[in-house]
Amino acid sequence: MEQVGVVVETMGDRARVQTRRHTICSNCGQCGGLHALEPARELTVVAQNPIGAREGDRVQLETSAGGVLLAAFLAYVVPLINFFLGFGLGQWLGRTWQLGNTEAPGIFLGLILLVASYLILRTQEHRLARNKNFVTVITKVLE
């Protein structure tokens, strides 16, 4: 995936780049962490700077398509799967414990696993950011 931005700060072999978030990936977490409720369209990305771009340069950024897909999978599919697993487990527990209503424990446990998924992703965000699939790289300076 390619993006265009402006270098606002250089930090050795990395640079902080101001860019606009695409609507297609506005909440995937790849560029700005897991800020699903944040409506801002502008974001700052820390990218590898192998070409030595300087402050004020307009640059092209590149992130692997596999990394974007993996981020979307982690941000959307894993929590959804956990919700349904929690819902099924909650209904099973409701029947096993002979509760009158099995949907309430299902929804409750589903929501707990959904929130737990996002909390785990949030705590692992820095570790995931070091993964080479999630690295954003400045590929060229634009005119």
C-alpha cells in the first residue's frame, strides 16, 4: 500500500511523516494504532528512512499489502471470532447451569471476549510494530 506525506521530523534512520488516512483503512490500526473511535483524517506515521529524506520533503511511503491485511484481520476478524466464541460458550454455560435465559450470559461473555481482544491487541501494539510486515518505509522523495 502506498501513501504520500510530508516529513515533519527526522530521527536517525527513521522519520515522522504527516499523512492522510485513507477511508478504506481508516480503522485498521496499521498507521495509527487501534484508534477505532478516532475520527481524525490526518495522522503521523513513524517510517523507516533509508533514503535520507529531510524535514519538509514530500515523500512516498510504502507498507506491505500483507501487513495491511494482517492488521485488518487482527483488528476486525479476531475480535469478531472471539465475540462468537464467547457467545457460544456463554449459552453453553447458561444451559449447563440451568439458567432460564441463555442469551444474556452469551452476550455478556461475548462482549467480554470482544473487549479482551482489543485490550490484548492494544498491549501488544508495540511488539507488533516491530514486525517487518508492519513496517512503513519511505521509498522516494517527490517533487
